[in-house]
Amino acid sequence: MLDHVSARTDTVAVFLRKRRHGSPWLRFLLRRTMRMLVAMFVIIAVAFFVLRLSGGDPVRAALGATVDESVVQARRAQLGLDDPLIVQFWNYLTGIFHGDLGASLITGRSVSELVQNRLPATLELAGISFVIVLLIAVPLGLGVAILTQGNRRRGAELSFTGITGLIAAIPEYLLGVALVVVFAVTLHWFPVAGRSGPASYVLPVLAMTVASWASLSRIARVEALNTLSDDYVRTARSKRIPASWVYFRHALPNMLTATLTIGGTLLSTMVASSVLVEKVFNWPGLGSAFVDAIATKDYGIVQGLALVYAAIILVITLAVDIVLSILDRRTTLLETT
Amino acid sequence: MRSLLVFLRNPLGAISVAMVAVLVFLAVFAPGIWGAQAMQTDTSALLQGPSDAHPLGTDGLGRDLLLRTLVAARLSLGMALVATLIGLVFGLLLGALPSVLGPRVQRLFSSVISTWLAFPVLLVAMLTVILLGPSSTSAVIALGLTMVPSFARLAQTLSSRVGGSEYLAAARMMGVSRSRQFTRYVLPNIAEPIIVNVTLSIGGGLLALSSLSFLGVGVQPPDYDWGRMLSEAFDQVYTNPTAVVGPGVAVVFAGVAFGTLGESLAAHLRSQGRGGVLSRRRLGPAPRVEDRDRTPHEDALLAVDGLSVSFPSASGWVRPVQDVTFSVAPGEIVGVVGESGSGKSVALMAVAQLSAAGAAVTAQQLRFDGDDVLDLPPAVMKKRLGTKIGVVFQDSLTALNPALRVGTQLAEIPRFHAKDGRRAAQEKAVAALRDVAIDEPERRSRQFPHEYSGGMRQRALIAMSQIGKPRLIIADEPTTALDVTVQQRVLALLRRECEETGAAAIVVSHDIAVLAELCQRILVMYAGRIVEDLDVRLLATPEKLAHPYTRALAESLPDLDTDRSHPLATIPGEPPDLSRPLVGCGFAPRCAFASEQCRTVTPEPVVHGHGGRVACWHPQDGTPIDGILGEPVVIVGAQTAQEVR
């Protein structure tokens, strides 16, 4: 009898161990996805309850004190704000699964529609900017590291750190304002605002990229310096293969994993700063809608867009984790063992 | 205090301190001096450009923009400071919590922190401000909250680092009180990184708060900070574009000030105890051996004459390798022995042209297979060397690229040097792995280094050194990281490869026993110089060894006759510090036979009676070795020797 039991626990143990060893990568993926879903749920709950519980009548606040009470009541009923809180939350949750992100408290228009109209412009701005930043910053960081390794060319190194430090301290919105003042208002080279034709992209993309470019290239330089002093780079040099091969095939992938970890955070930050840059350039994306909604106290839109932003950032974080785990299997191994 | 002076001597540190001082001065005194003036409206001068009366122009109510910019320093800076304090206090509390709670909570906690950290500061701050209602107070609270996770993460890392440290464990064991443990051991070790982080956070917080005010959710009129001023100026950008200059410059100035201060503080802390490096100009040219007649090396595959390797340091050039002369005949296996820091690896990496960036390699002569390696331009040299030198590195885990498959790393050599196609090169890689007795070489060639065992990685490295059919193999401590049984197999493999291909080899080790088994000739290095060059057979008759250091090494080598009841002989004392120029024989302070000549004149290696070379003023061969080794006081540091006398 006892033997029987212990045999069974053994089988269970073996099974568990097998599953543990099965695919660490899949387990890693599963865990990260779960983490993201939990985070999303928490954010939805916080966004819902805190806004409901923060006191006062949001519809009255949005429509203003002069509007007739019957209009406020009608809008409340339309938005389902008179149901019990838990019913509201359930409706809200199921609504989100059906793509319903709520509605404007002022106009009653659906937030999902707004997102459909405006999301492409935001993704375009953030995406183009991110690609440009990566394309400039990583090779620049690697290049400066190659030139300055072993304490050579101290002058070049100092001016690189100094200039990028200065540029990185300029916030996106401020650079946007400066660009508008110089190139749009004074020189008339580019349109002041809006999204119409290639020329209108130049200033917003510049405003988005310059600071990130400076900070990422500094990080990339440090990472590249660490990588270049790694033993395997010396091993690669011992084969007397072309230097470009050593840098691009041996150093770059190892440097990318570290740089991308920070790059992911950078992409999230760029999504956030796109809010400000969109306001400066009146760019027809989510950000300007968000700022407008804040200004008009339209919490229906604010809540819906906040969820969209949170989702974008969680997806970016997950995507970066997956890319990293493919590039460098050791990260997943480290996490699961 | 001295540390502070050193910090201020660094130009970036001094400039950033001055910039922060200006900001603090403005924040403290500007509102008192110009506060009232900055609020004064002037309806006759609305939205004016720069003029003598108003250097930066005026705003929509005719108020002076320069004065407003200066006065706004208090609110801008003060808000950032308070927000950082909120983040710091709550972050530290939150970060210290999990060390009290169990590991499960700790894991949950760290995943909450990483998710929280994934959200951009600005977005979280914006949402919090919306929830709390736009005002400067809610902006400060919101920003403080966004700083909590990064401080918590920092506190967590620091407390686990300090908490697990040996000095704290030692303090606990000695019964140091808890409060004293904290003030004397924990605080000093976590204070510095936290100060750096606080400085950077004030800068970042200032920028973020200005963004919030710019969006209209931060400071509300009639109060004003730089962000609010920028927002107002931007609304009038067509009528008065210059109004953005004042607050814009102020924001960037503050951002640069705190950012640079934080970074130079961090750099200063990193460099403490390590020292920087002198600039090339101050260093001057690398020291080299005086010109003298070249030692002839007939028929040698490798001829090294007067090789020196120097590295720049804070106090000038450090020379870990000085005036090294030796040669290797085709097919010969030469061992290099010496303790760590004796320069053996550095010397051989210089021979293989693989010195670290920044190193200066000089030599009277460095000939390999008929080429003067140092006289050739690097590109030509690279081509000529090609695959003629194969290197086996010490630590197989770090020597292989973790991101590339082992097969790919081997195949690079045939691909680039034999101009093989991808497939042909891959086949050669598999064959090379099979040669070093790796099972299932096809499958293994597609694996990454971390999937190999230590012995397998070392064999893969040997395969890599072989694949180009080199004429010389340089093996840098090939067996140090391996356990003894694997060691034997790797050594046998190395010897077999040399015998089969007729390649010569230089094997570096600190273990003279390993070399005695493998080599025909042994070079003994001490303090960057070769002190003895001898036939390996001499080790069997230790009384014929000439240099006291070699004799001591041979003595520390146990054999079957060694009396196990006595501790093995060791060599007391430390090798000399090579950052100062060495006068006389490097071994003199530890040598029982040292004379005044030894301490003042460096002995050159000269041909000796035992058939090799020795660099010593008092060669000891002929003395029966038991005579020296019976008494442990014979080979001792100078200090102990005096005490004995």
C-alpha cells in the first residue's frame, strides 16, 4: 500500500520535473503573458473604480453647472451610471471585450470610434520615431565605443558625452516649441501644425527623436564598451576575421540585448511623450484627443484612452521580452531556474 | 572631504556643482528680491519682444519675463525636490519591506515593481493628476508616486547586496548592536548610490513637472513655474515667439545641471579607489627596451627579443611585461610558468597580437615565420598571420560568444580564410569537433556554448584553435578552470594535436606540474621578466636548477617522496608592484641570497651551465636542493629574514 503511494508520488514528481524541463521558453512566455493580463485587469479596475468613487457627478462636471438637470439625468441613464457599481463594472468589462471602451460624457460618442480614427496617427509618429532612434543611436554608440575603447581619443569621448548630455536634457515638448518657433513661425520651412503631407512629419518626428536619440546612444556606447572588452571578442579577433564581422556578428547581438531592454522602456516613454508632442503640433492622434479631454473634463474619454495607452505599453513590454528571449535564450533560462 | 576636493577637480563635476548652486541661490533668494516686481502688470507693454527695460520681453499682462523666469526657480525646483522626497521615502519603505517578508511575497513584489516600472513616468503622472484634480499639489504627489518603484527597486538591490555581505555578517557575529550595524555598516554603503539617484531624480522630476504644467494639469495661475510660463508663451507664439526663450533655457539649464551632477557623482564613485588614466599627452611614449644587438635566433619559428607591454594608468605607464626574450623552434612545445600577475598571459597575447585596446607593445624584434610582426601595418600583419597562430583561451565560458552557435564560431575561420562556402565551412567545423572527441558533433555544432559542459567547451576551443591548421598554438591556462580528470584529457588532446600537425605550442600555466608533463622547455617568469629558461628534464634533478625562484617552484611541486606530514613549502612575500619602475631583480625582496647588487642592478638572462639561460646574480645550481628546502626560513620575504637574523 505504502509502496503504491510512493510510486504514485514518484510518477507525479517525474511528470512535474519533465514539465519543468519541457520548454522553459514556453513557460517563460506563458508567465509573461499572464503577468500582462493581470496587470491589464488591475489597471481596468483602478481606472473604473477610482474615477467612479472620486466623488461628485462626472456628468455634471463634464456638462457644466448651467445645463438642465433633466439633460444630466438623461445622459446618466444613457451611460448606465445609475446601475449598481458592480453591475456597471461587469458591463464595463464585457464591453471592453467587445471593443467598447465607453463613451464621451459630453457628446456621448463612442471612444472606440475615436481610437479607430486617431490611433494610426499616433502609432505612425511613435513608430517612425522609434525606428529612426534605433537606426541612429545603436550604430553611433557602437562607433564611438570602437573609437574610444582603451581610453583612446579622450577629447572625442568627452565631447560626445557632453553634447548628448545637453541634448538629452531638452524635454520633447520644449524642443517641439523651439522647432515651431524657429522653423515654422520664423523661417516658414515647415507647417506649424497638423498632419498633411511628408513635410508635416519632419518637425514632430524631430521633436520626438532628438532627446531619445541622445540618451540611447549614450547607453549604447556604454553597452558596446562592455561588450568589446568581453573575452569572446578577443577570441573573435584571434581568428583574424574582418573587423566589421567581429563588430557586427560578434559584438552587436550581445550589445543589442542590453540596449533593447532599455530600448523597450524608451519606446514606452516615446508613446508617453507623443502626448505632449501631439499637443504642440496639433497632431490628430490619441494624444491631442487625450489632452483635449483633460481640458474639457470629459472623463469618459480620459478613461477609455488611458486604457488604450496602458494596453499599448503592456504590449510593447511583452513584445520586447519576447524579442529578447529569442535573441538571448539565457534570459529565459535564468528566469526559470 | 578629500574625496570632495577630488570631485571638484574634475571639470564636469565643478561645472555642475556651480550650476546647481546658481539654481539653489535663485530658488532661495529670487522670490524675495524680485517677487513683487515680477507680478507687476504694465498695460502699456503687453507681449513685447526683448528691449532694454525687459531683456526677455513681457507676457500678456506686461510682466517682465526675465524676472518671472528667475522667480519661478523656487516653485520649479521646490516641487521637484518635494516629489523626489516623496518618492525616496515611500520607495525606501517599500523596498525594505520584502526583505522582512518571505520569498513568495518578494517574487510577487518584484513582478509588481517591474510592471509598474514599465509604465512611463509621464503617463502615470498625468493619470494621477487627472484623478486628483489639476493642481500643483497633485502634480507633486503624482510625480512622487512615479518615482516610488525605481527607488524601491534600488533599495531592494542595495539591501540584498549589503544584507548578504560578509562584512555585515562579521559585524553581526561580533555582536555589534542593530542601530550601530545600520549607521556604521549599512548606511555608508547604500548612501552613495541613493544620493546619485536622488540627484538624477530631481533633474528628471523637474522636467516632468514642467511637462505637466505645460499640459495645464500642473501649476495653476496665478502661480507660475517654468512649464506654466512655457505654456502661456506657446499660446502667443505667433505674436511673441521670443517669450519661450527664458523659461525654455531655464528648464534645459536645470536639467543639464542635475543630470551632469548625478552622472559625475556616479562616475566619481565608480572611479574611487581605481583612479583614472592619464591622457596620452601626459603619459608620453611607452617605455621600451634600449637598443642593443639583436639576439640571433636561427631557424626559430617565433623569435621574441626585448618585448615589453605597457598599459596607461593614473600614475603613468604600468609595465606588466619587461624585456622578454625567447624563441620557439618549429614543432617545439614550450611552457611558460609563473604566479598570477607575472605577465605571462599579457606577454603571449602581445605575441599573438591580441593585446587589449590601449596597450603599448614594443620590442627589439618580434619575428614570426619570417615576418617582422611589429613592422608591418596592422592590416597587412593580420593577413600574413591569417590562421598561422591558433589561440586556446583560459575561461571557455566567456571565451565563446554566448549569442552564436558553437559550429558557427568554428566555421568562421574556414569561411574567411579558406574562402569556403557556408556548407563546406560548417562541415569542417563538425569534423573539428569530432576530432576533439565531442559526441554527436553535428547536433552539438548547432548548440550554444551554455549548452556545453566546461570540458566540452574547452575542447571546442581547442578545436577552434586547430581548424585553421596553425603553425603555432598559444594556450593560455587551458586547464585552469577544469577539474583534474578533465584536465588530463585536455592536455593529452593538446599534445596529440601538436604531434599530428607538427605545430609548435606555447602553453601558459601557473602549475609547473602541468607543464612538466607536456613541454620540452620551460620559461619561468617573475614580475614581468623571464628569470630562467630551462630544459624540462632539469626538473627531475632540482639541484641543477639555477634561479632561487625556480627552485622554490620546484620545491612546491609534490612528488611521491614528499613527506605528507609536513606542509608543502610556500614562497612567503608578495610579487612587486609593477606600477612603479622596478630597480634590480624583482625577486630580490623575497630571496634569501639577495645582495646589494640584486637590489640595484637588473640581471640579464645569460646562457648558463645547465644549457638554458638564467637571469640571476647568484645562481644556486650545484647546491643540494634538500639543503635549502629542509629549512622553511631559507626563502622568505625580506622582513621575515631580518627578524630571523
